[in-house]
Amino acid sequence: MDTRVKILPAQQAAERIRELVRDGVTLRVLTGYFDVLGVDHVQQLRVAINGAERPLVFVIILPSPDPILTAEARAELVAALAMVDYVVIAGKEADFEAVLTAAGNEILRTETGDARRTRQLIEHVQQRQLQQAP
């Protein structure tokens, strides 16, 4: 399966969420940078889907302040996860505000942790480079 079909434009995702909410489907929306995708993200997704009924999972890829990967690359990586049903690449805030509004209280924001993890990764790589320098 080409998992890129899970990547939706923001407006289409907002419409899909409104339909699902109207039909009583349980859903979760996670926002974050997902730059770079790591085990912490998978653990957060597991927590988000934990419960009696498996919710549909939407992930919103936010613009990273200092990206390592492009938004498209991050979206493809997240879409490849079986536990993720849909991915939205957020451009301007107005583009995904409709998605957040449609989702209501079913939002888990991960960007603070993402920024910390990215900073730690960069520091780790820099330390390794210093240790290997002649």
C-alpha cells in the first residue's frame, strides 16, 4: 500500500473530521514537528489510541522552527506508521485551524517534546563529532 494516500490537504482533513464526529466515530488528533520521527512519537501514539475503541488517528505535521527533514518527508514517515490513519501538513496556521476546530477536545500536542528531542539529537551528534575529531 502506498501510505502517501493517508496525507490529506488541511481542508479535506477538516471535512473528514467533521464527518467522523457527526457519525460518532472516536478520533484523536496529534500535532507536532515529528522531526525526526522517534520511539517517543510511537509511544505517544500508543497512549493516544489506548482505550476500549481504537480511534482514528490524525497527525498534523507542524512547520518546524529549525527543520532537519522537509515537512513532506516527515509526513511520509508518519503516514508509514500503521497506527496513523491520516496525516496533514500544516502550512500557515489558518490552513489547519479548521482541523483543530473540527477535532474539538481530541487533540494531543507534542511539539514541545519534539523541540526538546531534536535539540538533544543535535547535541548528541555534535558531541560525537567532537569525540571523533583528530
